[in-house]
Amino acid sequence: MDSHHHPCYKMQECFNAIRNKISDCNSLQDRHGSRYLINGKVVIEHSPGLSGPGKSATVQVYSSTVIDPNTRKGKLSGKACLKKGKSSKKDSTKTTVYKIKLHVEPGFGNPGAFLIENNHKHRFFLQSATLVTPENKVIHFDCRSWVYPIKDTNGSRLFFSNTCYLPCKTPAYLVELRKEELESLRGDGTGERKEWDRIYDYDVYDDLGNPEKGPDHVRPVLGGSRSRPYPRRGRTGRPATKNGTINLDTYVPPDERCSPKKLSEFIANAIQATAHILLPEAKSSPRDSSSFESFGDIRDLYSNNRRQAMRGTSVTEKVKKFVPAQLFKDVTHVIEEVDIKFPLPQIIRADQFAWKLDEEFGRQMLAGTNPTRIHCLREFPPRGTLTESYIEQSDIEHNLDGLSFEQAMKQWRIYVLDHHDYLLPFLRKMYSEGVCPCASRTLLFLRNDATLKPLAIELSYPSSSNNVDGMKTMVFLPEKEDIPQALWQLAKAHVAANDSAYHQLISHWLHTHAVVEPFIIATRRQLSVMHPIHRLLDPHFKDTMHINALARTVLINAGGILEKTLFTGKFSMELSSELYKQWRFDEQALPSDLIKRCMALEETENPRGAHMLFQDYPYGLDGLDIWLAIQTWVGDFCDIFYEDDASVKSDTEIQAWWSEIRNVGHGDKRKEKWWCQMTTKADLKRTLTTLVWIASALHASVNFGQYSYAGYPPNRPSRCRKFVPEEGTMEFAEFLKDPDKYFLNMLPDRFEASLGIALMEVLSRHTSEEVYLGQRATSEWIDNEQVKQRFGKFNKSLREMEKQIMERNGDPELMNRRGPAKVPYKLLYPDATRVETPAGITAKGIPNSISI
């Protein structure tokens, strides 16, 4: 008999049918009855020494289809506790994954937002949440936010899913939630902020001075006036002046704070760097104002990895005084040993004297740490807003490689590094503080091989302590004979000091850190986290507000490190304010910047928007490739969400965002005519491309090469203690006795130099949590497959650029890519292919944000 016709088989078949019917009924009850379930998981990070929140944290979700008539919001589910946590530990972070089960009513629909309530006694970091509906639809929530105990916040935290909506397309159940969430972030401009407050507001720079320490520590308020304009910073609500202690707990909204791991790593890097000064074995100390005796004496600051245990050293005791207890514990866990000496900077690795060559001096203006100041000279003699140059045609026409002066000017072959007129009003005041400041103009000639040959240096300086307004000007020409060549080297040192201060205060601090902060505040206040542009920009704002707050505490404040190391001293931030008057957001777009400086020609049919005058300008050439990649990605992203110009103009959040940036965040510039009107897709794309460029590539180009070049003080001194001596003076007689000794005495003293090197080391280090351009912290950062596909295309284009940059660096025809010092140009190498983030001084890689 066929087994299929056996009576037992028939009974089994009936039994299976009955069982399947019962299962179907149960499934229907789960999906449409009182047992309708939404399953999920919640990922939380917390300190290893603390327990996770567990059942003391609860979750509720908002319905996507059922609206509560009383609140006009989606129907809210019951509460579900976090259960069955499974923990893992990596480094100093413990991650726990909890399961949740939410019982909801029939027809509840897909959740689009959820509330989490923390009844635990400690805060925790909510990494992400994932919900799975009975229809197996997976909904992601990329949270990455601190959740504080309800006893502090008096409320639950709201999180929206990774699905983005323009305001006009927001589902009805989310409209009120979207509005309330934005309003809660704005505050009212009053009150002192608490650690758990999520409030974004603006303030002027009124916290740089410290009058309690005396009149020498009084600093003017920057921002809010015509005489001292400045971008706004995040409001803290604390008193405008400080008590003189280093405060690592200055308020920034919790979501803007560096992670505990990053903060401990950052402090550890600072300790590593300053240990070279604080250890008894170090040859520099805060009381050591002596000069270096020889170049070998400077070389002795650098080591071959000689280390010492940190515990029990004087460093430990000094660090304890200004680092909070828990952070101190984290830091000492990170570093058990410290280097006694500094690592060797790239500029002296291959050849310890290549920095002295004129070719290397010129190359660094194109491929060094400040490649954004040089420009092509279009009229002679050079003129500024206050003066006309003393350099004459006869000074340079014999040194143009066979070209006549007229030919060189017509062919755009003469370039200028101008640090003159903007410094003149400050020189007398700086001189009274004990430094020897100069204002400089440097002319250079573009040779046939695209290297730059210095032609002349003009230095202006206070004529005497008795003459208040008078300035003296000297012109120096390159020479080959010993004494004239040594004087030329002194003049180059003053130019480098000018360029160092401009780089630190303007190219680096003002043009990236300071100008971006108002954009961050406006984004948080005016763009919902559901807004696609918020989702686009968020990775490019990571940690910036916290880094800026730390800078106001230790770097740019009265008596801070920049005042101690730069020749601009106590006038540093006042000078920064003066040069903010010249700032234009539209000119921070790389093509516009290159065209303005006559380093490129406008080319509208070129997708880059500009054509380089010469290809061997590493910053310009690599930069335009990165710009094009960003521009393409931003354009693709905007095209997905905006149909036409009208959709931009009718976007109420974008219009409020742009208005607040112009009228509040950069309010001192509100009347400028160059701001775009934000009425077209082109306006939006250009604005976003420029903003992403500033936060990522521009900052990387001026930050991560600092130790390579400025880590060796003779190459880029930050201040000069002597003027170039005039013939017939006592100083000139001193110079003639030993030109090298005079040069060394002109450099910063041992302590100032060591402090400057330590700063360069800290600022040049990547941290291990870095996320690079073309990367995201999670693959589920947005629930839109079309966006993910375009982002993949962006990443691929960056990876192709990495190969191209390495090929350029290996091309012997492109001499500025390496130069006499053999330092390859990798500051705009994206590093988008790296899976594990490189920590340390790599002189390459473009982080998404200004995170150091």
C-alpha cells in the first residue's frame, strides 16, 4: 500500500492541519488582537564600573496611524522594561544589548518615534535601538545620545526613527512631536546650564578674560559690536569671567560632548606631550627662559622612544590638580608610560637642514600647514589697505630666470605672501609686551618646474621705544655669501612667525572652528533630527562645540597657550576679530577662494568650477578633487529630497535655519550683500558643500600637518625675540660674532618652544574614535536605500582619489609634492578605506568634523 494512503498518515495530516490552524489564529491574535507585539533591542554604553539601567529604564513607542485626539500626537504604547541584557567590554567602555517587547493595540501601525525614561541613578549613552513589527519591518533609531536620570531632567527622552521627512511631508502623528522637540532645544537665553540640559543658545565671546588675576588678564568682548565683530559661540550661562582654574566641565549640550573614551584619550595625549616639559629629566621647565645653545641642543628634544612609567612621577601629581577624579582614573588607565622626549618631526627626518633651503621655504606655502594665504600678484608694487610696498622693481628683475619683469607679471609668475597691513596697528602694542614683532611681505617667483623661488622680503617694525607711531622698513634679498645669507635666514624666520600666528588664529581657529559653531547651533535649534539636511550635516558637527569650549579654557583665553607661544600674545583674539571683518562665507568655497587668490581661473563648464593655474599646487589640486566629490554627494542627496527650487523656498525649517545663521549666529555680518538668499536648490547645494568642506577637508589640511612642520621651531618659530640687526648697531656686532647663535637667541626660549611643540603634537594627533569623510558611524544611519547607494558612490570616489594622490606623490615631475625635506603631501588623503581608525600623528586622513 502507498504510504500516502495509509490510515496513520491520514490521521497525521489532519493533526498537522488542526495545529497549523491554531497557529494561524494565534498569529492573528498577536498581530490584530491584545497580543500584538513589537519586538526590539536597545544598545547602551556605560562605564565598566557601573551597572546598566536594566529594568529601571522603560521604552514607549508612538503610533504611526492612530492619533490621540487629546494630544494631536500618535497614540502612545504602554511601557516596556529593558530586559535580558547581554554585556561586552572593549577598552574602557561596556556595551549592553537589551531586549524589549511592546504590547500595542490592533492597527497600531509602524512606530516612528519612541520615548525612553531613565529611572536609574546614573546617565547612560544610548547607542541605538531597533524595532521589528509583526510584519517583519525593521525600524532603526540611530540615537548616539546621553540619557540622564529623570530626577534631573523631569522628563523622558524622545527619539525619531532614521526615516527623514521635509516639514511639509511629516506624517500627521509626528507633526506635533517634531514641533515640541525643536522648541525644547532652544531655551530662552536665561539661566545657568546644568550638565543634563539639552539647550542650544548663542552668546558672545565674553569668557576669554580673567580680571580677577589683574588688569593684564582683561580681554575685550568679541562679538556684538561693529568694532569687534565675531561669530557667536554656544551659551553656557556661567559667569563671563573665570576664577583662574582649568575647567574641563564647561557646559556644552550633552549630545555635543566628546565621549568619555575620547576625552580621556585627548587628555592622555596632552599629558604625553607636556610630560616632555614636566618630567625632571626634561631639559625645559616653566622657569627655563634660556636660549638653545646649538641646533644639536634643539635636536636633543627629540628621541628614539625612550619611555618612563607615569605612576609616581611629578606628572601624576600635577595632572591630579586639574583633571576630575573619574577622568584622572580613565587617563591613567590609558597611559601607563610617558615618552621622555618628543617624536621626531617629518621636516627633519630625511635631512635635518633641508628646512633652511629657499625652495623648501617656498614649497611650504603651497603644501605646508598654511597653504591658503599665498596669492598671485596682479599689480606692482604690492599695496595693502594702509601702505604701499617698499620693494622696487630693481630688487627683483634680475632674478626672474631670464624673463623680463613685464613678462613675469603678464604670465602671472610673481606671488606674494602678505602679512603686512593687518599687523601694523598692533605692532607697537606687541612690542611693549617684550617681543620683537614684524609685519612682512614676501615676493616669490614661479619657476618653470613650478617651484617657488623667494625674491624679496619686506619687514616693518617699530622704530624705537620713544617713537610711538614710527615704523622702520627693511627689504632683504636672497644672497649666497655667508653674512648676507645669514641675515636673509633671519628675515625668513620673521616671515615664518607671521605665518604661524596667522595660521593658528585665522586659517585654523577662525576659518574653521569659530565660523562653524553658529551653523551647529542653528542646525540643532531649527532643523528637526527628522530633517534630511540635519541627517546630512550631523556627522560633520561631531565634538566641535566641546573642542571649542575646551579651547576657550586653555588655548585662546587670557594667559592661555596661544598667548604664551605666539608673538601676537594678549592681542591674539583681538587680531582674530579684526580679520573676521574680511571673512565671507561664500569665499570659503574652495573654487571661489582659489579664484580670488588668482591661483586658479573660473571655469563654469568645469564641474570643479575652477582650473588651476599650475598643477603642482598640492593643496589646490587635491582640494578641488575632494571639493568635487563632496559637491557631487551633496547634490545627489539634495536631489532625492527636493524636487525643485520651490521646495527649498517653502521649506520652513531651512528658511528659519538660514535666517538664524545670517542674523544671529553670524549676526555681525547680517548686512553683508554676499549672503545667498536660499531660494533655490543651487543655493542650498552650494551652502552645504561649502559647510561640509570647511568642517572636513579644510580643517584637516590646516590641522594635521602642524607637528610635521611646526614641531621643529627653527622651521616655523611662533615668535621672535630679536629683530634682524641693522648694520652699525651693537646687535649687528653680536650677530657678526656668531650668526647661528644670534638665530638661536631669536627663537622662542626653551620653555616657550617646548610648550609650542607639545601643542603641535596634541593638535596633530588623530583619536581612535575618528570617523572619516566617506564613512558613517553605523551602516543604518538613514532608512533610505537611494541615499545609501549615493553615499557608496561618494565613498568609492574618495577611494579612487587616494590612489591618485599616491601616484602624484610618486611623480618626480611634481616637485612640490615632497620637496627637499622629502615630506609627501597627504593632508588631503581621505583615508576612507581604513576600517580601524588610525590613532596618533599620521599627517593624513580627513575626519568628518572639527573634532580636535
